Amino acid sequence: MKRSTYGLLLIASMTFACGGTQEVREVTIQTEGVEVESEWISLFDGESFDGWKKYGGGDVGAAWKIQDGAIYLDATNKDGWQTGDGGDIVTEGEFDDFHLKVEWKIAKDGNSGIIFYVHESEEYAYPWMTGMEMQVLDNDGHPDAKIRTHRAGDLYDLIESSEETVRPVGEWNLAEIISKDGLLQLHLNGTKIVETTLWTPEWEELIAGSKFKDMPGFGTFKSGKIALQDHGDEVWFRNIEIKRL
């Protein structure tokens, strides 16, 4: 297990003898450079876009808003998909082995995605040219739902969900993406729905049979950023946290 070397504030309960009695006090200990087990890291504080940026550079576009403690894409103020004041947004930090949790809900007929192992460079115009996507979709209204491997929870255009656990439009869903030593699992609302092994000959074969076959960087990076997709539709994300594994 990877361990963090960041300084931490530790809270310890300590017992002191005082005049024949015992008193329990809470003591704050500052540690620097001490290795501790990896903990959950919040990627969104519910109030600001600290730690996020527009893919390709610059601040998060004005179409992305914060609404009731959630990141919200206001599609009404945009000039089309991936243009105007929207665009995909990515974390500033990169992750290799990780467990990501994020809640999402989608508007009627909406489409979006959670993309991971994103390699940001001028060589790649969009996050999905390198990163894999867990699909976010209104299965009952969006035409993409007619395509196997394009429904909510699927590893987009690669592996379909073993079962559908997505909730109706307007309700929150809990997505979990767990990647450890090449083993990838996708969970939706508490159920594991996709499992595969990355970066093997079988993985390369899977990509070769997908729409990403002519994208040489797709699915090859073992460390990268997390992206939230602007697909031109209203979508909400909240309670975004990650643990390094």
C-alpha cells in the first residue's frame, strides 16, 4: 500500500495523572515527513473549484457552477458541446492506483462521463483520447442507450455492465472506480458491474475492437488525472473523494 509523506495533524486521546485523578485530554500532534496510511482525499470542497481546471489549460469555464454543494454543468449558458464557456474539467493532481467515489445525477436525455487516467498534453485535444470513461447517461432518454457498452455505468465502448443498477433521472447515483495493480472495477450504487485487467494483450485487443482503435494514447497511461465530461447536457457531481491504494 502506498503511504503519504505529507505533514498531518493527528488527534490523540491521552490520559494524565493529576492529583490522584485521571484526566483525558485531546492532544494535537504535528507530524512532518512521517509515513502514514493513505486516507480519503476530498477532490471537491462543495464551495469552490480549488484543485480543478479546464482541460488544456485555464480556469474552469463559467458554464460549470457550484449549486447546493455540487458541481453543476449549466448547459443553457453554452454555445454548443465542448465550446463556449464549458469544456471538460480535470483535477490538478494525478493518480495511479486509486479508489474514487463520486455521486452523480443527470438531466432528462442527458449524457456525460467520469474519465480517468487522463494524460493532459497538447498532443491530445480531449480527455477521452487517453482516459477511460465510466458512462453517465439517461438510459431512458438518450439515444446512446441503444448501443451496448454506452449505457450508464458501462466502461464506455469497451465493456457493458453485468447488470443495471442506475437510478431514474434526477436521482443521485454513487459511482466507484477502483484500480489496483491493473485490476479495474466499476461499481454503481453498491454493486460491482464491470471488472477487467488493464494493460494486457487482452486489453489491447479490446481497444482494437472499439472506437478508440486509432487513438494510440488511449488506455495506455498508468497514472493520470480525473475528468468530468462536458457533453452539452446538464449534469451534477458531488461528494467527490479519492484514496490512493
